[in-house]
Amino acid sequence: MCIFAMGFIEISSAQNASTQGTDFWFAFMNNNGETPTQTCLILSAESACGVTVSNPNTGWQTTVSIPAGGRVDVDIPLNQGYHSSATDGVVYNIGCHVVATDTISAYSMNFKDASFDGGHLLPTSTLTEEYMVETIPPGLYGSSILIVGTDDNTIVDITPSVATSNGWAANTQYQITLNAGQAYQITTAAASGVSSTFSGTRIRAQDCKKIAVFAGGRCAQSPAGCTYCDHIYEPMIPTIYWGNRFIVTSSCTRSKDVVRVTALNAGTIVKKDGVTVATLNAGGTYDYELYSTQGANYIETSGPAVCYLYLTGQSCGGGTGDPSMVYITPIEQNIKKITFGTYQYSPTNHYVNIVTATSNVSSVQLDGSYIGGQFYIVPGNPAYSYARLGISHATHTLECDSGLVAHVYGLYNVTSYAYSVGSSARNLTNTMFINDVNIADIPEDQLYCPNAPIDF
């Protein structure tokens, strides 16, 4: 019991880390090789607060106020936050900084007609130095990675899994140096094909400095050969937050989605609905198509893994919409309450998919109304249930006494967006679980070297 007591003494605040915060860094990747119509932020908050968005290297800034339980959309000028294809392989001053007077959720939107996606932003407090990339093989222009510095003189080691358009070879380590607010974008050398995805690429900042990493593609197909291509964009999740258990839910009004699971370590076993389907190398990916008739799958891995769902192209998705990329929050990173907003670019159909323990469905609330009667049992694991709901264009609040995971998405003609509504950010690498209960977090500021002994 001494170990447990020490753990409780040391973790006074780490338990509450989440994707909500007061400080964020971000930038926009190149969208389909053309100038987007709008690059903006959706900022939502439970409490009224002020927010300043700035580019520290150009002096540009704007300040807004968010009402309690509301949201504000903030336009970001293209010359302040957008990384064009002309600046691939060049350190560029387009990293933007968000500072709020109280806790907010932040989502970045990159829109042009028929090419659009968005993502949730991670607060600076949850950013780390270690990332591995996952993204789908592209349809056109190659896969993309965008790295944003949060501190001056940050040396970043990048080991691309495939050759890059700026001349880097595959599986060779390269270095760049970023100051706070500087960004660096790379794309794959090949325009299409399985070999051109950046999945498995490793990114690490030296001296434990924090960086924000985004990945996707200028115009990706999902699956390959399915029209149309669309911009995809999502934050990469630090590897310390990767999980082992995922409930993946199919998209409303769509016939199928593409699911990709990437492993951190070699020998990782992947099970789908209790059946072993793959054993992955470090950085290896298992992908499959999830059909609407299935509703949901339960994915379990023997080691840390990350899971993303990709909406399919309109020609093979069975309805309006197009490729979009969304992080599937592991069950271990559930959150009890989150306020989020949708994005309206045309008459759009908006949806939210929610997952919680079956024993918890009676406590789930959407905008103050209990919705437990709209949940269905996950076929591959009856301990969990899911709901897929149409929602209005508005600010929404999800709440569950014991925690939930969810993502929001919108569908329009050959256009879609999708992003996680938010999650906890528990350090699952330095965490102790007993019977699936988080017993003790090792402090995030306590560093260990690989293969070195640890004294409790």
C-alpha cells in the first residue's frame, strides 16, 4: 500500500488534465493546393471569459469575449496562420497562440468549397515532445505534417516513414529548429499510393520542449480510388496519451467508414470484437472498413495505439459528405463534461456520436436533457453502448457522471468535417490501473530514461 499512498500524494492536479485549457498553439495545413475561403477558430466555454489570439512573430492579434455556455468564431487571416504548398520544407512564421482568461475548448476550421476539415486543439499544458504520425494514403498531392513550436530554440528530430518532397529519405533522421510561433510543413514525395503515407513517422523535440503536431493531406481519398478527394486535418496525439481500448462508431447516413489503428511498439496485437486481426510492428497500421450495418466495433490492443476514423468519399459513402479525419478517443481518456460547437458553411447536417459504459447511459445529458433511451449496445462488447444523433448548428454540452467519449461531424455535398469534442489527457504511459481504475498517476514532470530502473 506504500506505493499507492506515495502516488496519491504526488498527483494533486494531474488527474484533471484534458483537452480543455487556457493556452493553445496551432496553424493550418495546405488545403487542396488552393487558397481556402476561411480559416477560423471555434472557441467554446462553460464560463464567460476573454480570449486573445495572436501571431507572436508578426504582431497580429485579436481579442474576443465568450459568453457563459456559448461560443465565438474567430477568423484567422491567411497570412497569419495558413501554410501554403509554396512554403513546404521552410520554417515559416504562421504559428498562432490562443490565451484565455478561463477554461475553453478550441477547434480549428480550414474551409474552401468542396475541400474542408477541422480538428480539436490540445492545450499547451498537454503537449509533449514525443509524437508518432498516423494518416491515410492520399489521393492527390501527398500526405502532410505540420509542426508548430511553442518555445524558442526548439530542436526537433523527424524520422519520416517515406521520402519527402523536400528531398528527405525514408527512415532517416533529420533536424529542424523552431522558435515559438514558427511552423514547418512537409509532404510526401509520392502523389498517391499506399507508400506515400506518413503513418509511422516519428517526431521528437529535444530537451523535453513542447511542440504541436498536425497531420493529414491536401486532398485525400478514402478509401483509395474513391471520389472525391478532400482536405483532411487532425492534431496528432502525444504518445503518452495513446490507449488500448476503442469503440469505433459508424457515421450517420453513410454506408461505410475507414478505420486505421497504428501501434507504438513492435509486436502489438490488435483485436476487433474479441478476434485477433493483426500483429503490428512499431508504427504499423491495421485498417478496415466499418459498415453502417455494423454500427460499432470494439478494438483492443496489447500495447499503446492510436485510432482514427476517416469518412469516405461521396461516390462510395452512400450519401452526402466526403473524406474527413477524426481522432477516436480511447475509452481510458473519457471526460465527464464538455462544451463544443458545430461549424456551418452551407445547409449542413450535423451529428454527434457518443460512447459510454452501458451502466452509465441513464446519466448522459445533451444540452441538459437525458438521452439514455437513444443508446444501443456495442455488439463486440456489451459493457459499452453508443448513440448517433442529429444535432442543430449551435453550441452543445455533453455530460455523463462516469465519463464519455464523442466526436462531432457535418455532412454536405462533397464536403464534410469531423473532430473530437474533447477528452481527458491522462498520461497512460506513467499511470497505474487496477481493474481498469486509474489508481495513481506518476507526475508528468518526473522523467525516466528507457530501460532504467524505477524506485518507488
